[in-house]
Amino acid sequence: MSTVAFVVPFVWLGWLVLTEWVPMFPLNDLTPGNHRERITAALINYPFPLLIAAGVAVNQRWSLIASTVLCCLIMVGHVTSWWLPYFGVSTAAQRESYRRDYARTLKILPTEGRDVVIDVQHMVVGVLSVVMLGTTLTATLAA
């Protein structure tokens, strides 16, 4: 078993928990009005890294493949939630969610002419997601 592939999902989960529940404005904007949405996101997102880490720990070909598939789903979700909207492919619901929950958060990408701009907290999620996919895929290919 790859220790790094086992640990990275917990780092990913830790970052999500930290930025979704600990106020650190302007890195995040935890207004009382988005508490219900944060709980829903936690119920959807938090099991993924636990399942990925479990699959790596089991260290069987099938469990590693399942973990890699889950990592791919996370990447698809991240790209769909942040990068496609940044490049203009967004729904009204995504634009409203961005305006309500992320418009005031820290950004390093250009914002002019953009309805949705990925913020720093979610850029870190993206980097950690790529690392998680890479380490899990490496563990899978090594098995």
C-alpha cells in the first residue's frame, strides 16, 4: 500500500472541513445563511475521501480501481463546479450560489467579465484533488 495515497485523502478532507467550518475571511465566507448548504455539501463530499483511503488500505486491485474511479468523480465535480463556470459554462443556480457564498472570498485569477471565479480555497481543493488522483492512480498501477 502506498502511504502517501492513503494519507492524501485525509489531507483533502481536512482542508474541506477547515475551510467549510472555521471562519477565515477572506479565504472563506461562512455566513449564517449558508449553514444548510454546507451541511448538505459535507454529507455529499466527506464520504468520498474516506472511501478512497479505505480502498487504498484494502490494497486489492478492485479496491484501488474503485478508489481511482472515485478520484475521477471528484475531479469531474471540481471541474464542473468551478472551472467550466469560470470559462462561461454555468447555470443560474451556480451563479447565484457563487454570488451568495463566494463573491467576497480571496481570488488570484482575473475576475473582470466573469460570472463565477474560482477562489483560493477551491484552487487548493483542485490541487489536492489532482494529487489525490495521481497518488491513487500510482498505487493502482503499482498493484
